[in-house]
Amino acid sequence: MLKCKTVWRKLAPLARASSTACRQNVRRAGLNNVRSPALVPVSHMSTGGAGGGGENKLYVLLVGAACVGGAAYAYQTVKGDSQRYQDRLAEIASRPNKSATEQPTTYIQSEAPAVQSTETVEVPEQGSEPQATEKKEPPSAEEAGPPATATEEPVVPSPSETTQLSPAAEPVVEAPEEPAEQPAAPVVEDAAEPVIEAPEEPAEQPAAPVVEDEPAPPSEPLPTELTEQPPAPAVETVESESPTTTAAETPAAETPEPQSTVVTETADPGLSLAKVPSHAPYLLIGGGTASFAAARSIRARDPGAKVLIVTDEPDLPYMRPPLSKELWFSDDPSVTDTLRFKQWNGKERSIYFQPPSFYISPEDLASTENGGVAVLTGRKVLHMDVRGNKVQLDDDTEISYDKCLIATGGEPRNLQVIERAGEEVMKRTTLFRKIEDFKALDKVSRNVKSITIIGGGFLGSELACALGRRSNESDLEVVQMFPEKGNMGKVLPEYLSNWTTEKVKKEGVKVITEALVKSVTYKDDKVEIQLKDGRVVNTDHIVAAVGLEPSVDLAKSAGLEVDSDFGGYRVNAELQARSNIWVAGDAACFYDIRLGRRRVEHHDHAVVSGRLAGENMTGASKPYWHQSMFWSDLGPDVGYEAIGIVDSSLPTVGVFAKATAKDTPKAATEKSGTGIRSESETEAVAVSPVASSTPSPSPMQQQDEYGKGVIFYLRDKVVVGIILWNVFNRMPIARKIIKDGEEHADLNEVAKLFNIHED
């Protein structure tokens, strides 16, 4: 293009001179023939009078030559770029398996005896190229075949297959005592050079199939690599290694490294010190409910998806509600170890969403043909590079991604007076959120004489009831204090809050209302809590249940907007914060088309928002319109479900009826078959209910008998929130009422839709 510009600069004066001469000739010819120059067509400038034709032809010739020259130069440039592109592809094709040989640079090995730490990657700066190779090269016929049928043919490739299969097959035909620098004859040089010495003793190789017998869960097929690693007694025999090689065949064939690293694999991939993959097509930050729901959703829409969950907790994804509910009512003394519990309906289940066999190890994520979900535990993402599509972990490891979900949840708040009280008070304070907090508080409750719970919300009231029941079997004193006039005073209307407080007291809890903490000190082996009105409470341990602070540590490095009113990352209707970044769960501040911008901290919202974010990460582009629900149980006999904005400062209308034996959380779970009620509620669709024909009694006739009922929360005479008090499996009806957004002249008639007056 520079040449064309130079030529044009030289030709421009000639072109201008020729044009000027042409116009003068036209004018001259018009005057000589006594014609008006205005009658000469401007478009016929090249056919002027005598003396100007030669210059016009020269002008056309020069301009045409410049155009032809420019076109020729552009053609040569494009052709050269195409040739260089083809050469690059050919170079990459000659070493298609270098991705597996270069990933050992981030491998963290917990045991070194079986593998020599002499893996040397020849070209470490090309770590990103194998990812491109994995996407651009179509799988061969052998690789596209189902890996579950292990045959011996892929182990001995033909000469035409050497460029794709030889790196994965090479260590199988080697004798274990020979150095790894001696590749098989048909193997390409670059892919054969990772120096990983074979084990000195072939007997150590059978340690690889650590998870071969674990069954796949019925909800989603288990990745084949978790079941296709039978024992290999001798490395030098090709037949014994064929199943492993078949399972390892992918569009980017695997190197011998996984066979040396799986020696340290454990049955729980989340707890193993596995190497960190350098790239994850789907990266989910956070290991809670929203992340797991997103992973399942991604895999449902993209069965071959490779999903990596990074969590700073040492546990695999689990549900949090049982930590403050059912686990405390278990009769199993080893419940803190098994984390299995009986639901109110008597069925037993684990707190974990899926067993370890459901997941694959992070080191196998890149090489797994059918994809899967891997969990990297005990790691925290500290920095996000949204332009480079990569994150940095707390050990300085970097992981690139194609799509990323932030589902970091939140951290429990603490009172400033406790934080300033010193180390002794902090050691005797529990901020309840995780499995380790449940285990710690369970141990404390068995070894101390008194526990004080600060907070009267959902968590504080649930823990108070749970510990109160335990106090009936021991000498444990349980105290609950909060600044409101009654339990859940910020949510329930005053009359129902007072009724709930009496219910908590009957569970053996000493309730202190309108309590504002002034100071906390440690004296004489006791924690002294002094209130602003002069009251003093001495206790052995404190549980602070005063709310949740959304975790937005990545906002600064990622350039994400944090909502100043509600906290959390601001997202659009599709839960997207920025290009290729979505947010779900407690950390998402979303726009509700009916109720305005909100941030919700409940299990059902985490499930539904995580599911939708996962769908949108695979291209669904669906808006978030779901009205999430939440529930709370004060033991197996009293519970409620709520939806929308439930704020005691709003006007409320309550319609109640006498409860029966089936109007309890226990009966509700027996009917739905699940203890996590939102799992059935969120899948239900609202239908036009048949209103009960039984006349509704006046609220005044019930005389503080709040056995079961419906509480409507109003804003501008429109229902914006509903609580179903001991009324279960009616949430789709409540969801539809809020979605309609209509005024109702008589809410007693609306309450009939819930059939609360039926026996």
C-alpha cells in the first residue's frame, strides 16, 4: 500500500493538470462555436475539443494503472498471508499433542516416588497454542468413537495415524526401565520429547484406577474416564494398557503424563492436590448452589462441555439449608462426619449434591473427550483479567476461560463491637455459614454450658430452635437476643412475630428482645455482653447471625459495577455483568420486572439464577423473570414459605385458619418427596386453582390462633409479597398473583385460592 501511495503522489499533479486542461478546452470550444458552456454535459468532459483528447487518455491510463497496481499488491498480500496461515497450521498439525506435554508446568505433586520430577517442556511459551489446536482440528474417526468400548487397535497406530495418536500411545509400548528420551520410531519428534521417566517398578502403575468402581449418578452420565482405568500390572504389554489409551483419545491426543500423575489421585477429586488446568471453556468461580446449578445446566445444553468449578472451600458443592435445619435434629452421633441426615419425611440423604464419582479430576478436564465437571477445591480467585479472559488464583496460577460465572455468594457479617473486643472474644465467636462452622458449633454445644445467639432473623431463629431442643437433653443454656420486638421482626407482622417468639421460648430458648449490644469483653473465662440499656449477659460462646455481605472482591480487578443500594454485582436481565461474564446467586443484583432491582439471598434463587446463567453461557439469551421463593422451618412442626418483598414495614393483610396434622413441614416433605422444597416448587407451573367453597372466618375470630394462613404484603394496594404460614406446595399460585400485579378488593377471596380452610 505504501507503493500505491507513492505512485499516486506522483500522478496527482498530472491528473489535476489534465482535468484543468480538459475544462479549458471545453470552454474554448463552446465560445468558438457561439454556444453557452452550460449546455455542455459535465459527464462528457473526456470528449472535449481538439487538443485535449491525448491528455484525457493519459489521465485515464494512469488512474487505471494505479488501480491495477493496487489490486495486484492486495492480491499478493492476501496470498502471502494465506500461505503463512497454512504453514502455521501445518506446523501445529505436526505436533498436535503438545498441550498435554506442556501442562505439567503447573502440576502440584503430593507424592514424588513414583514419578521423576524431570518433566521438561521444550517450548513453555507456547502453552496457549494447544488450546487453539484442540478447537481447530476435527477429531479423527478413531477419536470420535465411543471410548467406553476399549479395544486394542488404537494402541498400535498405523503410519497414517502417527501424527495424531502416537504421543498418547508411545509410553504404552516402551519398556519401563528404558529412558523416556528414546521415542518409538514412527513418533513425531516434538511430541515425543517430554522427559517423563517411566516408573522404575511396573508394580506401581496399577495405582491409576482409583475411581474405577464408582457408579455414575442417574441424573447425568459419569464421564468415561472415571470408569475406564482398569489395573495395568505390566507397562510393557500393549494389551494391558489399551483401555487407558482408548479413554484418553481426544481431538488433542493425550501424552503419557496422566498415567504418571494418577498415582496420587484420590477418590475425592476435589480434595486431591491436582494440577491446575491452564484453560477451562466454562469457568465457575464459587462452589455453592448457584455454581452447581449452572454446571448441570451447561452440561444439559452442551453434553461435551468441560466445566471447572473453583472454590476456596475444601468441600465439593453442597446445600446450605440443612446446616441450620435438619442436621441439628439428627439422631446419628456421627452426623458431623457423614453429613447425612433424615429429612422431615424420614428419607435420608447427603448434604452434598452429588458424590465424588460424579466429578472428574481437574487434571483430566482438558483430555476428557466427553467433557465433565471438575472441582478445584481450596483455591481462591484473586484477580480477573476480563480483556485477556483469564483469572489468577491465590497461588499465582493463571487459568484462561471462554465463559465465566461469578457465584461467590457472600460472607457472614460480624458486629464491630465483637471485632474490636480482642482475640479471646473472637476465638469464642462463630460466624455461621459453612460446613466447618456447623462442625465447630456442634462441638462447642457439647462442651460449653451457655451459648448466646445474636440475631433474630431466619438463621438466628433456626439455630435458636435447634440448640434449644438440644438444651432439653443437656444442661446447655441457649440465649437469643436481637434489637427487634420479636423473632423475625423485620419480616413478619408484629402479631405473628410475637407468636413466633413464644414458639421459640417453648423450645427452651431464653429470648431477650430490644437488645442493642454496647460492648463485649472477656472476663473470668466468660464472654460478657453489655447492652445499651444496662443489661448484662455472661456466656461461654457467641453465634453472630446478623446478615450476609455479598462477596464482591473481584469487582475492582474485573471492572464490574457494584450496586450501591443492595450490594452485589449489577447484572442485566440475562444475568450478564460484562462480555463473557455472568453472575448468579447471592452476589447478583438483578432487575425484577415487577419489583424493581433486587438482591436475594436464598436457596431457590441460587438454584434458578444459576440454572439460567448456565443456559445463557451456552447461548440461550433468556431473561430472568422468575420470582424466587424462600422458606424457613422452626423445627418439624412450624414452617413457612415466602415470595416477593416481605418487609414488616409494608401494610399486610393476614388470613388464617386452624391447622391440622398435615399442615407442618414434615407433612409437606412427605408429600413432595424432598426436604429442599424449592426443588419441587421451582419446577411447578401455576394453574388456575379452584377456590375453596368453605367460608373464611374473620381474622378477629381466631384469637391469636395462627395455625396456618396467608399473609399478603401490599405496596400501592398491589400485592408484592406473600407468606404461606404452614401452607405448603402452593407457591405457583402465589407466584402468579405477584406476576399479575393487580389490585384486589377482597384479599379474603384471594386467600381461598390457597384452600387454607379445607381440613
